[in-house]
Amino acid sequence: MALTKTGGFTELQNTEASAFKALGHSARIASIELLLKRQACICNEIVEELPLSQSN
């Protein structure tokens, strides 16, 4: 894993960058949107709604 320079940035900026990196795939964004829309969801509902296998 490559090291990046984070010392010149605030703690908040580094925390936000980590959060956005974790969401950096369309499947993750789609899953979050589905959870927000339904307010609750179980795994098989996500699999039925999105083009993903259950292991993803």
C-alpha cells in the first residue's frame, strides 16, 4: 500500500478523505442509497435490487 502525505491537512480533512475513499465504488454508493431509501433492509433485498452477488 502506498503512503500518502497527510501531515499538511487537518484531521477533519483526513477523516473525510478516508470516508470518501471507502465509498469509492458505484456498488457502495448504490447500497447506501438503497438503505437510505428503505430505512431498513436485509441482505437478500439488496441482492434482489442491485446487480451484485450476495458475497459482494
